[in-house]
Amino acid sequence: MSPKRPPLAAVHEAAGARTTEFGGWEMPVQFDSIRAEHAAVRESAGIFDVSHMGEVYVDGPDAAELMDRLTTNDVASLEPGGAQYACILREDGVILDDTVVYDLPAQSGYLFVPNAGHNEQMTARWREAAAEHGLDVTVTDSTDDRGMVAVQGPEAIDRVEEVAADPIADVPRFGARRSEIDGVDALVARTGYTGEDGVEIVFDAEESEAVWAAFDDVRSCGLGARDTLRLEAGLLLSGQDFHPADEPRTPVEAGLGFAVDESGEFVGSDALERLRSEGTEEKLVGIELRERGVPRHGCPVVVDGDEVGRVTSGTMSPTLDLPIALAYVDTEHAEESTPVSVEIRGEGREATITDQRFLQRRRSN
């Protein structure tokens, strides 16, 4: 089956973007160079087409109860205009997906954003759970009817305010507001796509070109820059750092405990309680290489000749100018400053276990 094309596909083609298939969508991987797009987001601002992300609306008297049954965070604690990061688990605690849940401002119900290609699966899961528990809700998959862009970088808020009908700077982190972007009604959310400040903007798909054109002086960025930016910030990538079949991980292993309401009762909560009590055999860590080389998904992590883990994401950090990676390693080797070796094409490179928030750590020093 051919991948879906986003509403902005023709605009991307006209701009000369190189595209790739991602999550069943044909998306731009780079417009110019990944390094230039990465630098724009770190130093000024960049805009990403993220219309491949799912948009699923949940409304009705029992909407909060259903969301709390199927996500790991405390949805009922949200106020209108609030948002939270959460995981969606199997009964054994393995992550099926991660998502951002919005308590919609100026209207009833919730919006949650599954990763690309997961919207149909999650919509079915929500509807089945509602039917099983007799909950009065309406679940609507609006992915094909919505466009979404992310404007990111230290100048992002200023650039959005130039075209927004309302102030945006006072929208709190993990907050959302309805506004107009160059006359287009939109949900403007400040939830962090790349680890830099900025907003995600959701609107009717037919308005996609108008919204994109409102930022025609902001550098267009693709998935390549997204990956390097997120890795520097220590943000996980679905399908790579966790995947229910290829990389089955729990929030405990993946360091996502902050997204779990430990007092909540949700699908997978019993399994997580056992893991928190008993501990896990492996843990997600950051790794910095002390020798040149680019660590890639699957590279072994070695201590004294024994494989103790594997890289899930790696890159040559454009900002830090050193090779960095995320990896799951045996818990006994997960302590920061532990010396390890990363095998790249069969050759070991000296490295050190670190906090995975590479950029934040360097900025705070």
C-alpha cells in the first residue's frame, strides 16, 4: 500500500524536500540539510509538518474515566487547557505507544495524539474498552481531517505571536489555548516536540497551506532534524526506543516513571507495581563516546568483552559535536560514569554511561 500523503505534500514537493516513509506516511526528511535545520531550531526557529501524528477525540460523560483506564497518567486531574504526557500499555506493562493528552479548552472532551500510524489501532482500543465497561463516550479518529505543525526554537513564541490573534507567551508548559493563526482557527499547545521551547498547532486539514504560509520566513525542517534534536534532549522515539514487538519495554525500564500515576488503576498498572517492587534487569541510559564514530540502532554495548546492552538510538550530535546514544543496558552497569565500549562495525569505541538529557546537562554546567 502506498503511504499516505499529508495535506502539505505538494508544498513540500515544491520546496524540493526529500521524503521518506514514516508510520505509513510520506513525510519530508529534510528540506536543505539536517545540520542547518537542526541549528535553526537550536538558535532561532524552525517549523515541522507533523500532520502524520494521530488526532483522536474522546467526549461524553465517561470520557475521563475511559482515558484514565487506558493511559498511565492522571487524566482526571487535568483542567481545561491542560495537557500531560502519558504511556499506553499492554496488561504486562509493555509500552504500546506514548501520547500527549489534552483537556480541550473552550470545548468538552479530550484530544490525545498517538504516534504516526497508531491512530486506527488506538481508536479501536478506546471503543472496545468503552463497550466492555459500559462507558458513555464518543471516540472520533480525526487524523485525516486535521493538520498539525510544530514551531520550535528560542524565537518560536515570538514568531507565532506575529501571526496569532491572541498572546501565546503566557501559555504554560503543557498548556493549550484556542486562537487564530493568520485567521485560521487552531489549537495552540506548548508541549515540546523537540525539547526546545515552541508550540504545536492543530487546525482543519484544508487550512494547512494557509497556516504553513504564515510561517514562510521560518526555516522548514524535516524528520532528520527532529531525530537529532529529540535525541540531544533525551526524548524517546516510538518504534526505535520502544516497540511492543521489536523493543518491548516498560515505563520502568525506559525511565518514564514521571508519566505514571502510581496510585492509578489502568491497563498495565499491576505489572508496573511489581516491576517497581522487584526491579528490572535493564535500564535506559545515555552514552557519550570518547572516540569518533556514529553509534546506530543495534550496536552492542560491551564491558570487559561481554555484551551488556544495545543501542536503540544514536547520532553525531550537531550541537555538542560528539557521538551520543540511548541504550538499554544491564542494570548493574547503568550507573552514570561507568566506562563501556560501543561496537561500531565490529570495532569497539570507548564510551561512558551518562544522564540521557545530554543537552540539558551541558547547558546547566
